[in-house]
Amino acid sequence: MDLQDLILGLFFVEVTIELEISLFFLFGWRKGEKERKWSIVAVLGLYFLFLAIGRIILIIHDFHIEEPVFYFMGIGFSLLGMLLFIFIAEYIIPLNTRYIFTLLGIGTLISIFFFEKATAQFIMYLTIPIIFIMGFAFITFLIHRTSGKVRNYFIIIFIGQFIYGIGTGLNTDFVWGLFYAANIEIRPIGLLCIVGGLALIAFAFWRLPSFTEIEWHSKMLNLYVITKDHGICCLYYPFQEQKGGLGPQLISGGVTGIIGLIKEMTSSKKHLKAMDHEDIEIIFEYGLYTTTALIVEEDLQIYHDKLKKFVEEFEDTYKQKFIDWTGAVAEFESAVDIVGRIFEQKNIPAKISGNEDICGEDA
């Protein structure tokens, strides 16, 4: 086997892994996300699909038809995949980037079709490192916002992405030219890094217990903090736009009654931790002064972890107010900042209509 055969074989391994990851995501999206018009999972599937298509076209250019049109088409599909990845990163990360990295990617994608090959390569050499940095920031953010085994798998994905990035850099014509001048053939090493990085990424995504771990923030519905002594909802936070329905106080009273009824029926001293009702889940966390209920679309471990952290910080912050409480719910309105920080909300409202209604009831 000569060097060209080895390189071609590694290219095909790269394409195979990218297609497998793409199908893994897209079939997962079709299976579990049919009700949504789009999702992070679907975008990630398209990301790897476009990378694979781009590589196939570049293989045709490098080994069969060395026409500029094939080069620009291959690079165009690869950049389009990266563009989707950057868009979803900027959409999720709670930073006001104004999609500047996405716009930078769009500008790069458009500009390469108006220049000769050498100039287009120079533009990409300037832009792609910035795109990779944004990708690393996205994965780092996912590591931060997950926990347990899921976090460990995202760490593996980060390592895989880092190795993949090194391989991509080593496989560029610019770096290849530097090593070729020193009589060193660097492309097999770069391709091995690409294949190895993709293999780690594929393994970690395959081991993820649920696709929805990636989108946990979009599956939260409402948060209710209920005082133990009075059964009053002292804080209400809607994570999604509400369309009518019962008020927070009525729901809080119902939740308190259900918890008490179940304890009486089972004669158990243990607290009810979760309850399933049709297409929603209600997760409970208990403090010294409050019972907190988080209503979500799916019961995930990260909700339990964040809810426990919220209850601890909430009661620590407002401990004295509970001791001397006169029944004024307005005293807890500032706690929306704690909710926004722990549950990672981009736009935290200064006031929430449901809490204003509660205050009105108390008055």
C-alpha cells in the first residue's frame, strides 16, 4: 500500500464515521423530537452530514477531477456544516454575541466563491480557527450545564473535538507545505487525528443516555415555591409563555393537597420526589421552610440537581424573611435572579405577572 492509498483509506474512514454520527442524530431526532420543527439534535445531525458531503467532494477533487469547482463545493459544504454548529452554539450559550460568529461564517462562505483558490484558502485560514474556538466554547458550556455521567461524556467530546481540530489544522495545504519542505509527510498524522477525534465524539454521543440531556433547558415549564406553614405560593416562575390556565395559588394548593394525601395513604415519612401526569413530570424538592415543584416535560437528573441547588440558595438567602414573615409575597420577587442564574435563563424579567397576581391575592 502506497501513501496515496493510505490517505484515501483514512478519508473514507472519516466520511464513514461522520455519516454514522449524522444518521445517529437524525434518526434520534425523528424518533424523539417529531413534534418539534427543529432541534439541537437535528442541527448536529446536519452538521456532520455536511462535513461528510464536503469531504466526499474534496476526495473527488484531490484524487480524480482537479477542477476548482469541486474544491469550492467541498469547502462550501464543510463551512455550511460548521456554520450550523456555530449558529446553534450562539443560540444556546447565554451571551449576547448578536450572532457575530454566525455572520462571520456566512461572510466567509459567500466570499470564497468570489476569489481564486489561494485567496479563498487564506480567508479560511483566518476564519476557521475562530469558528473552532466558538465550538470549544459551546462544548465547554455543555460541560458546565450538565452533571454526572452526561458531563463526563461531554468532556470526552471536548477532547475528541480538540484532537479533530489539531488534525484539521495539520491537514491544511499551508501546514502540509511547511512539513513537505522539510521532507515530512504530515497528512497521515493529521488524518489519524481527525479519525481518532471523530471516533471519540461518536463513542461519547452513543453513550449519552438521552438526546434530551442536550436540550434540558427547553423542557422546563413552571417553577412553584410553596411555603410549608401556609401552603402559599411565594414564588412563581414560568419558563415558557403561558396561555391561560389556573393561577399559581390554586396550583400550589392542589400540589400541597396531593403531597399530603399520598403521605396519608402510604403512611410513609419519605417525601414524594416526582410525579408523572400524562405528558408532564412534576419534580419536588424540600427545604426547611418550603416545598418547591418544578414542572417539566421529561424527568432528567439535571433537574433534580439544579432544583436542590436552588432550594438551598433560596432558603439561605431568605431565611430571616421566613422567620419573620407576615405573608407579603412581594418580599421574594427578587428571587427570580436566583432562578435565572441556576436554571440558566437568558432573559430574566424584573417582574412576573403570576407573582403580581399572587401579591394582589395576599393584599
